[in-house]
Amino acid sequence: MPPKPGDLLRIDGRASVQFTGDRALTFRVVSVPDQQTYPGWIWLTGYVLNRRGEATAKREVYVQLAGLQRPANPTTQQSNDVPSAQAAFT
């Protein structure tokens, strides 16, 4: 099931190489554009959240569904270790 508006996601290198390491982000989905993509990939529109959970930038990202994670701590983006038991979107 793809993400939906309101979902909070951890986007890191598992979702796309452009978000590897310190480029990872916490992302609040505001829309899921209905665009054709490669199988397993998706466009998302939303807001990048800072460590306090405040929106800092609106972005469109192109990511792999299988790499999207729910953050371990919804108000932080500093931790790169998302527990493996977290459910990925597929």
C-alpha cells in the first residue's frame, strides 16, 4: 500500500541514494501525485521536518516504496538507525 497524505516517513538511502547518510530526512506526505513511474517507485509531495517536528521545506521526492520507513521517533531526524522490525511500504 502506498503512503497517503498525513503519513510521516523516514526517507534515507534505502529509498534512494540521494538521501544516504546525513542527507536522510523526516517527511510528512501532503499528496501522492498520480504519475506513471518505474515499478516500485513513487513521487511524493510533502514537507521536510526538523528535529522538533516543524516543517522547514516543501519538496517533491522520487523514492522506492520498499525503502520507505516509519520513523522510530516521529519528532527527530537525527537517528539513522530505524529498527528493522519497522514496516516498509510495499
